[in-house]
Amino acid sequence: MSSFITRNKPEWDELEALLKRARKSVKRLSLDEMKRLDVLYRRATVHLSQVRSRTSDRNLINYLNGLTSTAHSIIYLPPQAGAVRGGFEFLREGLARTIARNWIWHAISACLLLAGAGFAAIAGSLDVVALYALMPAGDPRGPGASRETLLEILRSGRDQGSGGKFVFAAFLFSHNFKVGLLSMALGILAAVPTVILIIYNGMILGAFATVHHQAGIVGEMWAWILPHGITEIGAIVLCGGIGLQLGWAIVSPGMYSRSESLKAVSGEVARTVVGAGFMLIFAAIIESYLRQSELSTAVRLSFAAGTAVFWIAYIAYGFVCERAAVRQQFEMALVRSDSSGEVQ
């Protein structure tokens, strides 16, 4: 191993010197130096692999690991953008790719919500007592409410001023964001409370819809819910999916400790929370200004359909971008594998 170190130490020193300059500013390196940096990085990754298989010297392993990690971030990671540009890129692509990477958890969350809604609808159709049990106590939209009362509540607030609607939007965002965070945070308790909360929210939605359907209020009720509900419920589903992911990290950490397993998913959690926050802000604005407007049922449903198409296309775009990124990483790995044969 000593001869291996003696033979390759000059290249490591050269790579370290280039990295010190690049850390200050990549622009300090010329094109030839960047090419040299790439060559040294590839050789160092092979050296790191050889060292790990031949020795247990942690100092040498950590040294080479630090060199290769720093070089990788400089060569392959894009330069940091400003806050505004970074936020735009996140909304344009980052959130969609995050959803695509964790789609299984969000799909389970959506299924739990739909299961709760379906159960409430079936139970309420079979026995009206179930609706009394499912609807929040004191809610005037309960199963005993008349058709006129339900319509009056659906149409209330339309003459409210813009200032009042803004306050209402802030209240809605705060409330919905708390629900989303609760669904996510409870995931650390093996996700059991998260599952219960998702199903319960679905049951409330199912009971609410059943009450109005039984009163003969169908189109106007869905026109009242869907314009903001598609985005709002989508955000809640995302938070529920993250809660499930956190729960799985606790229940099945694999080869890692539970704290390490939670740390591994922390980046995805943070990105999803930020994205869900933007979605809830959008939903709160729609709920305050569009729902509380004089727009017709047809216009509201058309807006809801457009919202659904947008989110479906956005998430599909995330899958396309994520697949392209994975393919690119695979091709880069092949290139490195081919070039490793030249390393002595």
C-alpha cells in the first residue's frame, strides 16, 4: 500500500490544489485545467475504490473520499443560482421531480384518502346515522339540514370585500398548512397516526359530498369544492405521502440507524413541504376569490378541469425529467467505467 500511495500521491496533491482554486471560483480554472480536473477526479475515484478493497486505513479512505466528493460537486453540480432563479427552477421542475421520485408514497396516501371518502359515502347512503357520526359536531351542513340551508351556505360570502377575502385566504392557508404538517410530522410515529388522519379527512369529504347529493345538490357542490380542492387536497396528499415515507424510515431503516434513515429522506421532506406550501397558498387564493365569487357553476367546473389537467401534466413532466436525469447519470457512470481501465 505504501508504494501505491507513493505512486499516486502527486496526482492527489495536484487535484487538491486545483480544488482549492475552484472552491473560491470555478472561473479561476482554465479550460485545460478543468479537463485535467476531470481526469484526476476519475482516477481518484478508482483509487478510492482500490483503497477500500485493500486496506482499512480510515484516514486514507476519508482523504480520498473528500477529494472525490468535492471534485464531483464542482464538475457535475450546476452553479448555485440566486434565490429568485432557484425558486423558479424549483417550481418549474424541482417539485415535479421530487413527486416523481416518491410517487409510491403519494399514491398510497391518495388511495387512503379515497378509501376514506368511499367508505363514508357508502356508509352514509346505507345509514344516515353514519353521517351524523362522521360530520363535525355543530356543523350546520349536517344530514338534517334542508336543501335551502345547504345552498345558502354554499353561496354565502360572495358579497364580501377584497380585504375580507384576503383575511379569509390567510386563515385558510394557515389551517390547511397545519393539517398538512400534522399529517407529515406524525409519520415519525411509525406513520400510524398519519394513516388515520388521511383516512379521516377522506371520510369527512365523503360525508360532506353525500349530504349534498342526498339533498339533490350535485353540480353546485362540486363547483364549490373542486376549483380549490384539487390543489388543496393534492397538497394534503403530498404531506401524507411524506408522513408515510418518514414512517417507513422508522419501521424499516435497513442497514442504517433510524436517525440516519430519517436524515436520508430529510431533503425530500423539505422540498415536498415547500412545494405543498406553495400549493396551499394557491388553493387559499382560489378558495377566497374564485369560490366566493358570482361565477357560474359551468365556469367553476371548467376552471377545476383546467387545474386538474395542469397538475397531471406537471407531474408527468416530473417523471420525464427524472427519467432523463437517471439516464444521464447511467451514461456518465458508463463513461467513468470505460475510463477506469486506463488507470494504473
